[in-house]
Amino acid sequence: MQGDTALIDEASAKRRGSPALAQIAVAGPGRTPATRLSVALMTPWDQQCGNAEYAKRLAVGLEKFADVIPFDMRNFIDGERRVSAGEMNRYFADLIGRVNRSDADLIHIQHEFCFFARRIGPSNRRFAEVMRRLDKPVVVSLHTWLKSMTRNQRSRPSSQFVEGIFHQLRNRHIAAAIHRAGAIVLHSKDTHKYFVETFPKLKKRVHVVPIPIERVASDHVSPSFVKHPRDTWVMIPGFVSRYKGHGHLLSALKSLPETFKLVVAGGVHPKDKTGNDYWMDLIQQADAWGLQSRIIFTGFLGDPVEQGAVLAQADVFVLPYDEVGQSGSAVLADALSYDRPVVTSRARSMFVYRMEKDTAFSSIAVDVGDPAVLAATIKQCARKESEYYPETQTHRSAARGRYSLDNTQAAYERVYRTVLSGGYPEA
């Protein structure tokens, strides 16, 4: 809490400071200067969390036109400790009060269900309550779109009617919360399609802003793990969670040459109650197949620069994820930033950057459940990518240009200023 207050005071001082800090030019020739904004960013911040890492990178871009005031949000998925209703009420009352008292012009919430409660129903109710009590304009980024949020299609009119009633009941709280937002940001066109089908009246308020592809400068850093010149590193970055599909890579590794090493560049998420069991399963499987010498576990890489130095050594990135409703993937954005071959599963979140004609082949999606197919694809990418997949390098380059941090910050600036001007229609 003290950290938040200090950040608020620092941002306030900046806004009251020199005239040069008070204004910033809006991108584009001939544009007049626009008032510098102050944005309250509600998100996990000082935590081991993918959303926190994403928020910090986003803040770098936003600071070109806004003072960012982070308000740290708790992650309630913790199997070791249950939080009482009274403690939850006090926590959110304090958080909402600090945000409302800040000098922020606008609030940007990075939404995940676990930031509001442990289970979906209570999370949606709390989210609706928080949105009701915030007294500034709000932009909401939805990072996950659950299957239950999409209305099931029925053939019989009576069934459609009943399904419609059940759908409204299931989603009434999150619907109430989202309708209070000045704008809603999604990370993929795929999620946008589902959102508009579900909330057609909010079509003009919803925007697709993919997670930016931005490489962290790390050339000046000596990495904590160094690749042997003869080795080929097949890398899966990010938290070691069950839906990431590491087992598919273990199966494929058996069919790859001995010089191919699997690098698991990450550790177990501290809030993942099944994470340690999953870690043990992977180690046991590696033992059973005699792959111990061919797997490198880096553990959690907390320093982005150190992480970047490790990721820069990858020969092939592989993301064999299951479908879990992600609107986008920061790990995929990281992988694409290093201009190495990227092999993914067919999960819908893996196609965020492939929806344009000149970025369609920026990565390669295969049946990761088939070890022979996955191994063959990895080998082709590592050895002769340009021969087997000639479009990939130019398409990756196009993706990095289109989804850069500069373009992301420009998109958010347009959204923020339109919300503050009251430019979006009422639902």
C-alpha cells in the first residue's frame, strides 16, 4: 500500500511539474499537443505473474503519453489459504478507495477471474461490485474468454429461448460489469467475434489490441545458462503449468538427435496448486525415458534482461498449449520477438498474430499430440526452416512491425482519449 501511495505522489508531482511534462505530442504530422494523461493500472504488479510481466512492459509504452500509477491486485488462486468474506471486503474497499482518491484521469483494469475471487461465480459478482464503486472512467482488458460466456446455439426455437435465459443468468454479473466500462480491450480477433456475438450492443466499445511483440534488450548481459556450440536448443518459455503441454515435447524429444536439448525456461507459478505435482510428473517421465541429460530446467527467471539473454539462445520455440480460453499469449509474443522458428499447438490463442495475409505464416501450428509429426517439424525448423517454410521469416518480420509496442501504445492512447471525451455510445 505504501508503494502505491509513493507512486501516486510521484505521478502527481510529475503532472504539477514543468510545462514540458504537462504536454505530449500526439503521433502524426500536423497534430497539436494533447494533455498528458494519468492512468491507474489495476493489475498484479510486484508478483511472479505473467499478467504482471505484461503490465510492466505495457507501462513502458503508455509512459510516452501518460503517467502510469500501478495498483497491485492479489491473485486469489491459492490452495493453501482461504480468504474470509470480511477480509475480501476490507481488501477491495481499501483498493477501490485508493484508486478513487488517486489523481488518475482514467482506470485500466487488467482482468482475470482470479484477481477478484477464487471461483468464477464469486469473481463475477465482485467484479461487478468493483465496477459499480469506481468513480472514474474505466477501460477493461479481458485476458480470458470462457466457453460458458458464449451462448450455445440450439436448433429448436424453444431450446434457444431456454438457453438464452440460462446464459443471461450465468453471465449477469460479468455483463453488468462490462456494460459499465467505457471501452473493452481484447487481444485477438477470435475473442472479438465471441464477444460481439454475446454483447452486440457493446460492439462499438470493444477493441482488438494484441499483446505487443517487443524484444527486451539483453545483448550486454551474460546469460545464466549458456548453450554448447554443438547443441540445438528447443525452448518452451513461461511458467511450468499443466496446460502448457511440456509432455508433448518430452515425447518428441525421444525422436530427435542427441544434440537437441529441451530448455524449460521458467518455473512453477507460486499460485498454481497443482504445479509441483506437474513438475514431478515431468521429471519422472524424463527419468523413465532416460532424458535427464537432454533437459535443462532454468527455474523462474525474474529479471527480464536475464530472461531475454536465455531466450535469445533458442534455436526453435515450441508452445504446445491446450485450449484454455486465452485471448492472447505474452509468451507467444516473446517467442516471435527473437526471430526464431516458432511451433505451436492448434489452440486458438496461438493464431493471434496470424490473421493477416502477410503474417499468416509467422509461426507453424501442428498436431502436438503426434510425437513423430512434432519431432519432424522441430527438426525441419532447426536445420532448414527457409527450405521447408520459406515464408516464415518475412511473415515474422511483418508481425513484429505490425504488433510493435509503439503501435500498441498508439492504439491505447486513441482508446483512452476517446473514453475521456465520452466518444463511445451508450449501450
